[in-house]
Amino acid sequence: MQPISIYIVEDELLISASLKSQLQHFGYEILGSSSHGDTCLEEITGLSAMGKEPEIVLMDIHLRGPHDGIEVAKMINEQFNCAIIFLTGQSSKEVYERSFKIKPFGYLLKPIDMEQTKMTIEIAAYQRNLEIENRLYQKDLETLLEKRSQENLEMISMYQAIVDNTPNGLAIMQDDKFVFTNQSAADLFGFPLQNFLTFTLSDILHLIHPEDRSIWTSGYSILLSVDRVQFTLRIKTTGGTLTWLEVHLKNVVFKGRPAIHQTFMKNTNYQKDNTIL
């Protein structure tokens, strides 16, 4: 098991040297130390480029230079996956309120208690690794969902092509009006698609030959007790031509509510036998 890697940012050189010595004694790997925020960022950037980004950064809140430890920690969080543990000799409310926004993995009050330091480091390293694993899992999940979405789009596109190119009329009627119909259905009845989509059950009934309208209404009535029904009838198209259609009706659920899926097939060889099956 690899030792936990640590980078120390401490304003007091004696404290920094003592921390380094004792942490190495505990078996931790010290990748570097600095007393300035800019130096810290440069060295962690270099370590990260070599694949040795520190797991833990012990960050003194009061640093020399233009940036204090809280500001430097914020910059580290934006660029790297280091767990920040703040070192401070003060426990003022202002310091804690500012540092809370950084979401540190812990606080260590000076003078440093090494047993507490060890426990804080171990917990921070565990939490950091857990967060990284969760992010990777989330990324894998997003990739999988994106792949599934693409597959679904391809399936929908393929199904749409089949629906658009089949010679059979396909439609879904809900609450006695169309909620879907393909071009072939509109063509069979002789209407533009947008016009046909506005038709109601009553409009369709008026297009059926008067002698066959009872077949249509009977078919709908039968659907109350069976799952599907089929029959053949005559319709009168907009051009005045009588056309025999084989009609299939099936109960389906559309957007969570009952609906009827309709299939219309032109039958040029039909011999009149108005039987509902």
C-alpha cells in the first residue's frame, strides 16, 4: 500500500521542519514544503505534471506574500484534487467562516498535536479517495447514459423511418381524436397530413360508406371487452373513390392513458364480407 503523500505549506520554517520530520516518522511521504502561496502553487503544478499530485496539503492560514492560506487553498481546489487541512494558531469566527467556503477536510490548531494530526490526515485521505471514486463513478454513469441516449435516438430514428416508409396507415387515437398519424394514413384517406391530424372519431365516421359505418362503431364497442379487433370496410376519399380498407384496432397506453392504435391497409382484392374478427 502506497504511503499517503503530503505537501506542507507553513509560514514558520521550524514548525514546517518539525512537521516534516514527524510525519515521515509516521510513514507518510512528504513531497515538498514552502512558506509562500505562489511557490506552493508552482511546486504542486510541477508535481501534478509528473503524476505525483499530493493527496494532502497541510495549509497554514497565515502566509507570507500577497495571498493567505485560504486564498491559496481556493486556487488549489480549482486546479487539483488535493485534500486541504488548515493549520492555524487562531480560532476566530472570521477565519472559520472564510475557510468554510473552501470545504476543507479538517483543521489542526497550533501547537500541533501529532496524534490528532495523524488521525486527521487518515480521515482526509479516505474522504478524498471516496470523493474521487464518486466523481469517476458519476462520469462513467454520465458516459453510459449518453451512450444509451444515443442508442435510443438511433432506435427512434430507425423506427421513424419504418413508420414513415410503410405503405400501411398507422395512427393513435385518444379521447376520440388523433394524437399521432403517419403520412400513409393521411394518403389512404386522401388528405394532407396536417389536416388529417385534426380529424376526430366523428370525422372518420363520415368518410366511411354509410352501409359500413356500423362495422366501425361495432369494432370500437367490441374493444371494450377484447384487446384487439379487425374488420374491412369502404371509405370514400376526397377524390370520390371508394376504397376497401382492412382496419386493425388495438388497445394501447399512450402517455399513461388508454388509447387505440389503428392500422389501415388498402385491400384491392377484397370480396365483400363485412365480418368483424
